[in-house]
Amino acid sequence: MSRAKPNDSERSITAGSDFLHLTVADAPPGGRADWLAGRLRQAIADGRVPIGARLPATRVLAADLGVSRGVVTEAYQRLTEEGHLTGRGRAGTVVVGAPAPPAPAPASAAPAEPAALFSPAPGSDIFDAVRAARATIDLTPGVPDLTAFPRADWLRSERTVLRRLAAADLGYGDPCGAPVLRGAVAAWLARNRGITVDPVDVIIVAGVSQAVGLLAQALRPVGIDRIAVEEPGSLGVRQHLNNWQVVTPPVSVDDAGLRVGELVASGLPAVLLTPAHQFPTGVVLDGDRRRQLLDWARAGGLIIEDDYDAEHRYDRPPVPALRGLLPEHVCYAGSVSKLLAPALRVGWLLVPSRLRAAVVAAKRNADLGNAVLPQLVLAELMTSGALERHLRLLRRRHTRRRDAMVAALARHLPSATVHGAAAGLHLTITLDDAAVTDTEVAAATLARGVKVQPLSWHCQRPHRPGLVLGYAARTATEIDEGVAAIAAVLRPTGRPARSAQEELDEHQHGQQRRPA
């Protein structure tokens, strides 16, 4: 019997070829780490790789697949950050947790038909309905990569917090938030957004949505019940303001950002805008417009700065927050919804001193303050440096996915105009043919299993048709397939393709008109 040891090549072939029958030919170019992480995640979820199992060494699996070791290392790292794997030194990489299965849809919640869902005049529950709609690929904007949530860091931080938590910390606290988080947020804003603020002036809120509602409640009693918003601009923000009986007149946005001259001419007392990465166009408020806007505020105007997607930039330098330049004339709102997860419902609000008492009273009356444990854990993530490490990881991943979407659009929809590629978690495309109805395009695309948002939802005035497409939560393969589905809906001219029934109806009509 031969006692010869198998060489490295033999060991690789045995471990890799048998392991899940992975074939690198299935992976899209530029998306191999996404592909491998997805295959491993699915295998853990369905039990093919059970908890406690050891994965092949990165060197072995990389050699078997014919890819760089970095591809396998990145895939393992993603699953480690999600809390599914852990490295145990010489013992290798071991499965420690399985993804939770998706919750079944309530039996009573029948999904709306695509045509009914994408109404030209969406109601207040439209985003709930869109989230409930079934789709194979979800390209709606505003959703981060939830699989990237740093589970291991969160668990580690939570254990640290619970070890040192005093009993008194579990009682009713300050409605403005836990002091330790307010201090961590103040340091984060100073380091990342150029804002100097005393921690006592930070108000912890349940996301930017609540911040907008609190401001509406504080402003109406002082006579501000009309707040200008960007055009196009977030439908969700308009809905929140309208819910508090605040009127939202539109002010146009162009390639330089909000048209401040139009704002001045309107005579409106306040404006809500997204200067760092405008939603949905992605433009940045340029230097001249910033100066004009600050001059308008010094003359008595109030700026509400939604720091939307400010951390998620790829091809441009950081843009300082307006709040850092004129704090007594700027209300500033931010959150971790796009950085960590919307479900955390944690954000922050800074307001001029004259509004602080009213805003704090509204927060107290709303909920007595955010839940304290998530605040303390988030503070630990911030002060330990884990949140900044997570942001660096997200930027790399989002850059690849942004590039994948830009490439897919160039390949499948070359006539579309792309907006806002330098930052954020989404792109907006506009279509050349003004006769296209983007709600019909969105409905037809959903019928093909791909979910998108029509640009017209975010417009109060007539605008070129378009779509708002999120890429952060999708792999390169899903992005390419989703964009291909959009292209399949459109004619070469950019018009929505007719249904089979429409084609049949026209054919029969033509037969009837033909002379005998």
C-alpha cells in the first residue's frame, strides 16, 4: 500500500470540487465574492453546511475554484460579519449561526396587482404596499445591504454593555437619549461631518422620519406651516410633513442643486433639503448655491438639513454639512438606517437653541425616548472604531455594486441617462421618450419579478419619466438580471412593450378593417 501523501493539488481538488459542487463558471465577472458568499449563505440556511461544520481553508478553496485567495477571504469575511462564521485559528473557519428564514406573508395580506400598486397618485401607505409586493429582485432605493449588518461586532458590543450596565440604566431616562450615545454622536459628527456640537444638544430620535415629525410639531406653533421641498424630492418626506398639516411647495433642483433664487422668490420661511446627496437625482449642492442658501438663512430663513447618504461617497470628496457653518439657522438630521439597518430606528437631531425646548417636549410626548439598550450598543460600536471599519467595508462593496449597475445600464439600456453615480445607495435614470409613463414601466417590470420605483412619485411637477434604482442590497448578478428585465419591458424607442393581449387586439382590429 502506498504511503505517499497527496500533494497540495490533490488535496485542493478533493476538498473544493466536492464542497457544494461549486463551479466558478456560474459566477458573474466582477462578482465572484458576492456569488460565493451567496452560495455559502444558502448552504448554511438550508442545512447542507450545518452549525459546527468547518469550511475549507481559503487557500484550498481558492485553488480549486481557480480564483484569487482574496475572493474566498472576502466571502468568508462577509459571512463572519453577518454572524454566520467565526475564525478559530488553527481550527479553521467554523459555522456558528444560520440565517433566519424569511417570515411568511400574512394570509390576509394579498399583494396588490402591479398596475394597481403603481398608481400615478400614491397614497400614504404606498411604501408599505411596495415592501409587501413579491419580487425576485428588489431594486427599490433606500435599502442597505442587510446581510452586511455587523452581527459579530454588535454581539460583542452588546456583551460589553451588559457587563458594565448599572441597574439604574434600565429605568426611564432622558427623552433626549442616553448621554453616552449623545457623546458618541457628537464625536462622530465632528470627525465625519465637520459639525461641532455639545453632546447635551444632541437629541436621539427614531430615525429621520421622526425628526421631521418633531420639527413640524415645533414649527407650526411659531407660524411655520409651509416648508419648501426639493423638486424632484422624496415622496416619503412630503408625506411625513403633510401628515402634520405642513404644506410642501416645490422648489426646483438642477445640476447645481436647489435653485436658491426660486426659494428666495417664493417667500417661504423654511426649506428641507438633502445637500450632500440629493434624493433622488444625486446632485450635490455646489459652492455658489451653498453660499446663497446660507445668506438666505442669515436673513431669516430656516434650513432643515437631511444628511441623506452623506457617508456613502465613492468618487468625490466629502461635502461638509451646512449645520457646521451656521448652527443657529440649521436643523440637522441623520441616522444609521443606511449605515447599519432601518430596523434599529436610531437617528439624531440638532436644532437651533430657540427650537430646542419645543422639540424635546414633542419627543417626550411621542415616546419618552428611544429604547436604551440599542443606544448603548451603538455608542460602543462608535467609540470602539467598529462602525468606521464597517463603513469602509460598505464603501468597497457599494462601489463594486454601483459599478455593476452602471455597466448593466450601459449594456442593456444605453439610451437611458444615469444620475447620481458618485455617491449614495441608488441611481436614477431618465428615459429619452417623454411619452413613456414610468409608473407603467415600473408595473410591467414588477410583473417580470423586478421591483423598482418610478421617478414621477417623487415629483410634484411634470418631469422626464425615469426610474429610481437601488443597488446596495443586490449582488452583481441580480443587478444585471434586474436591469435586463427593465430593458425587456421597453421598446428600442424607450416605450413600454405592449402586452400579448394588446398585440392580439390590434391584429384583430386590422383584420376587421381589411377589405374583403
